[in-house]
Amino acid sequence: MHAGLLGIEEMDRAEIETILARAKDFQPIQSQSLKKLDTLRGKMIVNLFYEASTRTRTSFEIAAKRLGADAVSITASGSSVSKGESLVDTLNTLAAMRPDAIVMRHAASGAPHFLARHLPAPIINAGDGTHEHPTQALLDARTILDRRPALEGLRVAIIGDIAHSRVARSNVHLLAKFGVEIVLCGPASLLPVELAQLAPGVHLTTDIREAIREADVIMMLRVQLERQHEASFPASEYFRFYGLQLEHLDLAKPDAIVMHPGPINRGRELSSEVADFQRSVILNQVENGIAVRMAVLERVIG
Amino acid sequence: MPIVIKNGRVIDPASQTDRVADVLIVDGRIAGVAPNLASPKAEIFDATGMIVAPGFIDMHVHLREPGFEHAETIESGSRAAAAGGFTSVCCMPNTKPVNDSAMVTSYIVERARRLGVVNVFPIGAITKGSGGEELSAIGAMKAAGAVAISDDGLPVMNARVMRRAMEFARSYDLPVIQHCEDLNLSAGGDMHEGAQSVRWGLRGIPAASEDVMVARDLVLAQLTGARYHVAHISTRNAVAMVDYARRGGLAVTCEATPHHFALSDDRMAAYDSNYKMKPPLRSVCDRGAVVDGIAAGTVSAIATDHAPHPGSEKMQEFERCPFGIIGLETAIALALEELVAPGRITLNRMVELFTTGPDAVVRLGRGTLSPGAPGDVTVFSTEVSWTYDVNESHSRSRNSPFHGRTFRGGPVATVVNGEFVWRRDGA
């Protein structure tokens, strides 16, 4: 890994495998009574969140602390970020504090790439607009690998608002590097045909049943129709056509798992029964988030 | 002092001239084109091995004055024009205040007369404040010097207003220049809608947003009989529709920018706002259609859409950066490299696209070396090797995707109204 972690697209398979293996080493630590290491003692990590995020921010904070690093979190409200200071000015100020890494979440696609061109500190992308969310894809892969011997040959369905999903993009890039068959599914207005060119092995469908058929993994995306710039799909009938329900699971492989990056909307993208389904691994994803982010921080800073 | 430009290959499409000759300019006007011309006390410029052409016209620039002088002024922009081999520019009305009245038009004409390095011709706004609703004082602006009307940067979305504008423009014999973009289709978009925008998670501006507006306007042009010009054409369908309208006898023209014939969305640097403009860099297929349209004669003019923005505005998140790039200093080199060198057009055709082509639209009475014509001459070379350093630009702004590119061919000297206003170092 070079300076930071901006996206999965630029990473090669070996790099990804190294991080996933290291994350596995960190998994037992999560359940020990003494959870703290001193790998990154004396290092300072700034979590810069321009967009509300409890889960990802907390996960990065915990990961940093378990490695012994000092973590400072700055969110858009309550800092000069909300006073109209430009991105460059804010980051110059932060850079002067000489952090060892900046973890950044921003609503604009490419914002971390822009900063990486102008700042010496390594930048870890914690989600940029509708572009990438690399650590989410890494923790999703870790979660799948906890239940499957390999990613090769799996069939993964990703269902929801694909057009606006950074989680989907990062997962597509990661899974494609391992030869996974990927089916992207959503309403046509949220499923641009160009997605098929994103990576090898990607298929598109607007039919949720077709997407789920013979799937090993079903990834549901959070759908926020009300936050979109236009009415891409009538919110009132979203669940009827694209919500995951128990009966759908009969179409998938018998041991198929259900994933979701959270926070879930019960009754919107999945039914309550599915959320509580025994093969739903949503909480395992959260747990793996910390292990994977420890591996990423260690690799970027260590 | 008279000027003799000696031994260049003189290309003047207006008089169907293409031969090695001298060009004599006396009292600010072309006095003759012939071999072995001499004049006592004349300043001699040796153009051996170079092309000598009528002064190039850029019918689409933004000089930002009045109102945005931190980005560009009439003086700095016209200096950049001179360094790019242009002798005349037409400036769009999206200044502050908008050039929607004879008063603003006169102000620009007067400022340009005092400070302009090249000839500056204002384009008036179609609607007041370019708000798209109420027509501006078109006749008065023409009387004050406006050579066309346009709400460039914004399209006239209301078809009824556009119809009336075309009717008025026809009665004043002014061309109507449209920035073709259906704002509902392009809303929120930052780059061409395609594989690249989907990959980068940036909102797209579909080619359809241009196509829909061109189609509507061509219908209105037929209805009104107006002279109608599509600014910065960028899509395959738009080129095809303009071609269709021209074959049908409508007074329809279009221009293409160097960036739209030289670049496509697959050539963008990720999230680099120096590649952000409207219309956006389109697909490889659209770019090919623009080049084909230039070669086939559907496109009448090359225009830069020189759009300066200061660094502070371009140093932001991609989606917050303003649209537009500067282009005056790189236009000739790009035309030579992307169109002439690969054999898509001849040098003669290239000169047309910079002279008689735009002049037929905005009717400046320039773009020719006929005796008595204004003494505007562009001297350029197909051989000179040079590297574009945007930090050395005469523009006040630095937003160019061509920074650092080494070109073969470019302008060498620029003569405006009988005086050298720019020479390449060493020329």
C-alpha cells in the first residue's frame, strides 16, 4: 500500500489478501478482556467526518485505540468545517498538526483523492460520496470468508440503490478481483447500464428473484429514497418489489448469508424477519469492522 | 509603420489563395498579397516556412469584465488571445452585470478600445440578466456594437421566449447562439453521463440534455427563419441534427471547441477540475462525431469557450468547482495536432474554421487578406515545438488540462490592425 487507502479499485489482490489475513489475527482480540495493543503507540490519527456516521467513525476510533494510537474525531458540526472554511484550508490546518493518518468521510465523490494530491499525510477513505467505501468492502469480504473457504466461485447479489452506493462499488471492485459472479439488482432508475462495465463478472437485473437465485451471499443496501435529488422510484412501493423477504431466501443457496452495511431500515429494504434471520450476519459485519480497520491502520501507519 | 510579412505560405480561403507570397500592411489595412512586395521603411517579418493567414477569430470567449476581474479582464484575456494567434474575440455576456443593455455593451466596447490587445466584439444577452424570461434590449445592444445574442452558460429553457428571441434577432439580422442544455435532464451533473461517471460516482450530464435542446431549437429556427448557432457542440446526435437542418436549407451553424475535439471522458484525470466544463468531455464516440462534423463541414467554426476561473474556485471538491477551462493559447496547436496532423482536415480547412467560418456567423467583416481589409494577420508554424506552461499564461487564470503538454505547431506572431501585438520568443 502506498500513502493511504483511497479505494479498492486501485488495490491488487495480494494487498487485499494481506489485509484480510491480518484482520483475522485481530479478531480474537475483540473478545479478550484486555483488548489493547501498543503497535501504534504515540501515533496520532485524525478522523475527519464531513458527513454524519456513527458506525464507521466509532469503528475507526475503536480500531485506533485498540492499536494504542491517539485518535481525534472531528465532525462537520461543531468545527470550522461548518463555518464555510474550504476543504483545503481545513486540511492544511490539520496537516500542520502532523497527524500520522487522516481518516476521512465526505459527501463529495473524490474529496479524499483531491486532498491526497495536496497533503503529505496518508488518507484513508472512510466513504466518499457515491464512489467508494473501501473498508466496508474489506470487512464484508472478511465476513464472507469467516463462513466460506474462499471467495472464488461464489455468486453474490447486491440489491438496492446501486447508483448511489459507494458500498456497492467497493464490493464490486473487491469481489471481481477474486473471480466472484456479481449480480447487481435494483429499480432501473437506480441501476445505470454502465455498471456492467465496472469490473469483470458483473451482471445487472431489475428482478430481485433472478438476482437471488442460487446466490451464496445477498447484500442488501440501505435505501434512502427521500434523500435523493429526484424521485427515482416511488418510495411507497419499494419494499414490495425490492425488499428482501423470507420467501425470497428459498431461491438462494441453502446456506446463503444475508448482509447489510447498516443501519438497516426494517420494512424498507428488508423485512424484520430477514433482519433477525439466523443466517443474517449483520452484527458480524460490525464486529469485523474493527478488526479490518485495525489491519488497515497498521498497514498505512505501521 | 508599414509591415511586410515575407516568404510565408499565404493561406486566405476567402480569396482562395494558397501560395508563397508577401503580405503588405499599410495604415492598418491589407495593402497587397504578392511575391516580392516591398515598401520603404516597412518593418520586415521573415515568415519563411510559416503559414500566413487572415487574423483568427474566436467567436466564443469569456473575458469576465465587468464584475469578475479576479478571474480575467479585457486586457488580460485579449493578451492571451494575441498569444494564441487570435486577432478578434467575441465575448459572452455572463458578466456582472450581465451584458443585457446598450450601456454594458458600450462599456465593454469602450474598455476594449482603450485596453484591448485584440479586437473585442461583445455578444449581448438574449434575456434580461440571462434569466430566461424577459427579452433584453436586443436592438439597442446591436446599435452599441453587439454582434450576436446568447445567454451562454445558461440555455433559454422557455420555448416561447426562445421563439420570440429568434423573431427579434431575425429582424435585427443577428445570430442567436444557444448553449444547448436541458437543465432538467442535466440537473446536478458534473461530467458526461457514462461508464466513467458511474465508476467515479459523479452525477452525469447525459448527451440527451444537449440533443433535446438542439432538436427543439432547430424546430424553432425553422419556424422563425432566424440565424441559429449551436455553441460548443459536443454530441453525435447534435452534429447529425445540425447537418440535417443545414441540408434542409436552414440558416443553422455550429462551433466546436478544441477540448471537445481533442479529449473525451476516458482521458480525464480523476476528480481533476481542469477537466470539468460544460458541455462535459463526452464519449469517444461523440468526440469522433465532432471531428467528423469538422471534417465534413457541418461545423463552421472552432471556438475556445475560454472560461477563466481563479485557482481558489478550482481548488475544491470536484462537484463544487465551477465549469470551464481556459483555451485561447492552446487552440491552434490542438487544431494542428488533433485535426491537421492526422489528416482529418487540410491546413486550408483549418484556416477557414478560424476565419471565414466564424465570420460568416458573427459578420465582423474580417477573416480575409483581401486588399482593404483590416490588417489582422495570424502567423503560425506547423513545426515549432513548444511546451504549454499554464503558469506563464497571459490569462489571469490557470485552469487548463493541457498544462505541461508539448505541442508541435503553434502561433508565431499576431498582427492586429497593422501592428504586431505578440511574437513568440525568438521570432
